[in-house]
Amino acid sequence: MPAEISPRRLLVTGGGGFVGSNLVHWLSRSLDAQGLERVVVLDAFTHAGQEASLAGATADPRIEIVRGDVTDPRLVAAVFAGHAIDAVIHLADGRVDPRAGAGPCVRTNVLGTVTVLDAALHAWRRGLGDRRFVHVSPAEAHASPYAASRVAAETMARSWWNAHGLPVVAVRAATTYGPRQVPGPIVPSAILAALDGRAIAVPRAALGARDFLFVDDLARGLFLALRRGAPGDILGLRGAARRATLDVIRTIADRVESRLGWPAGSGRDLVRVESGPATPPPVPSRAQDARLSVGFRPRVTITAGLAHTIDWYVDNPAWREAVLAPERERRSRRDYGWAA
């Protein structure tokens, strides 16, 4: 294991999104313990990035929000220079919008990554040894434009290490779930559908087993990767255990039923497995086991993590309404679905 570094001034790109906002909340509870003087959150606050998700975390004046686009080179350079950034956790992540096509997604994921890499290289050109750039991407590969853009982004990040010596650590995270996640992925789609009393429509393509990782465990793992990861590493952050997706959905249905006081069995009555051909599950990518490389161990079981997540959604109706109002308008009279 390489010697630890001690970053003082951290940039979190995409800090208003699901993983980013939970990372910022985790950091807000441990700034002194982690030795951080400043955390700068850069986000354009599109649909996936919500300022409401940062409520409470930014009360500490050491955490600052910068609204802007990671593809804007002048803005990103100004953030590095103005805040003396010495470490980056790069989470900015564009998703494919069916109305706009894949172009904006590719622009954010590929061009945005290149823009932040260039800014880091320029800002750190006089001393790279104690700097780190953590690039984060999913551990499981899907055949989609989004997945292709994430692979391209990681390839770009690693090429800045190979060609320029920029100290990049690539992290590939298991299927992550937790509070503040908008519909689309499996867990929030199922929870939010159940809370609305809607059918939980489960595509057959999503029935395979997956490795589920609670978002607070991911946040801790990312900071371990930042402090202990060696430049050039590709680290895999895995959950406590693989679980069949349908089992996870049924656990969600049972917990929502219990929390809302529904009659026994009514939660599982919402679960609908859609007809159609089954497809192979996503393929886990190869990476070094972060348990061996940086000492990462997941602490939260899937049962405890789902219970905490569902309780958070139940207890935060204002957040749900702010995020779901436009979603409900687009999906009027339709069940929630998710990307397999």
C-alpha cells in the first residue's frame, strides 16, 4: 500500500448528484477528521443534480458551491486557481436524455472529463507527487451509449497518467443505492413507485444478480482511494454481497409495506415482472480489489441500507416532490421504470 497523502482543498465535480451529494454530506460530518480545509462543489444542477440534495451539508463555510458546467475550461481553471485545489473526486456524470439524444451525455462525460484533467495538469504542473485525481465510473458494463461514454472518460483519465504523469486513480463502483437518488436506477425507481402505490414494473432484463453498495460506504471508499490509491491504479469498490435483483425489489416492497402500515402482502402485490426475453446481466469489469489495495471494507448490509434509504425517502416528502413533479408530468398515467 503506498504512503497516504493528506489533501487539504478538494474539488468534487457533480457534487449535486446522487453520489456527489452523499459524499459531500459524509465529508461535512468528517472535515476535521479528514484534515480538509475546503471542499468545493462544482455542478450545473440539471435534473440529476439537485441543490436540495445538499441541504444541511453546506452550512459549514468550508464547503462552497460553484454553479457551472465542467465543460467550461475558463470556469474550471478559475476554480483550481482560486481555491488552490490539490485533489479531485470527479463525479460529473451526464445521462442520456431521450428527448435530446446521447450528445449532451457524451459532452459531459468525455469533454467534461478532459476539461477537468487539463485544468488539474496545468494547476499542478510544478508538483504532482502529493496530488490526486480520482475518476469514478460504474463497475458493470452495459451495451449503451452512456456506458460507452463512461468507458471513454476513464480511458481519457488514465491516458493523462500514462502520457503526462497526472496522478489519476480510477475507481469502479458496484451498483450504488441510498438517499437522494432520482428515478432511473433500480432501487429508487422501485421505492418511489411503491410509495406512490404504483406497480413496480420489473423488466426481465434487470433480473440478474448484482453487487449492491450503500452510498455511504462508497463515499468512504472514494476518500480511501484518494488518500491511499497509487497513481495508475484501477480500484473496484464492491458491496457486502451479490443479491438477486428480484429479492432486493421484494425487500423494498416489504419495508414500504411495514413503514406505511399496509395490510400484509400488499407491498409484494405491487411487483410485476414484465414479459419479454431475458438478457444477460451486466458484466463486472476487472479491477484491483480495493479491500487489498486501500483497506476498504463495506460496513452496511443490503437489509440495513435499504431500510435506511426507504426511511429517508418517507421522511423527506419535499425532496421527493421537487424531484418527481417534472418526472410525474412526463410519465403521466405510466408506471415508473428504470434503466436495466
